[in-house]
Amino acid sequence: MLKLEDIHELIRLLDESSLSEINIEFEDGKLQLKKAAPEAVAYMPVQSAPNLAAPVAPAPTPAATQATHSQAQELQSADVHVIASPMVGTFYRAPSPESAPFVEVGSQVTSKTVVCIIEAMKLMNEIEAEVSGEVIEVLAENGQLVEYGQPLFKVRRA
């Protein structure tokens, strides 16, 4: 039986290769991985990090994950909430290159306000603010690869 880390490694290898599909058969089942067509893009809302399944990209090392969680905790205070990335992927501030960013410094947000998109495995995942308040800082660059737990925004709670 494959472990989650093995599956993440297979996904990474498939993504980096010219192969479009991997099929592996075991005594008790089989695993089939296929690359998505480049034009296939889906939008899917994402809830806060604790409710998510395992990331679909290769898992960061425990030391890297601990470092990003530590960064988020250091930035957090009683009146400031840090919106952290719930997954590994590419950070986008706007729904398309020609669109305005979802939020800017000074924007008022509610817990359901979409603040950015994180692309993971050709899926566009909308990230919500999680709290009501004012965006006081944007901590990630547009198009930047972000890790699970990496701080993305600071929001002063209302």
C-alpha cells in the first residue's frame, strides 16, 4: 500500500515529466494519475485550513512547515489576524491578469470575502478572509509559489 508521501512524490514526478499518465496496479487495488489538460481550469471555494484534506502538491518538509507556522504565529496578535495559505500552490491576487486585485491594503473584508486564489494542480482555489476587518498588509507577491501555512495577509479585526 502506498503512503501519502509516495503519492505526492509520484504526482511531482508526473508533473515534471513529459508523461501524461501513470498507472500502477497492486494486489489490493490500483492507482491512476493523469495530467489535467492545460485549458481545464475550475474554481472551487476553500474553507479554512483545518477543514482541508491533505495538500495535492508535494508536502513540505516538517522543518519548513514548522517555520511557516511559526512565522504566522509571530505575526498574529489579539487584534491582528494572519490569513495563512491552506495549501501549497501559486498565489494570485486577482481572478485574471487584467482584473483588479480581490483586496488591497485598506479594504474592508468579512469572513466570506475572497482575498486571493491559490492554484494547485490546475485547480483555482478561492481563499476567504476568515475574519471581518481591514486588510493592513499583503505578505505574498502575485504569482509567487506559497507553502502550506505561509502568511499571505494581515487583517486588523473589526
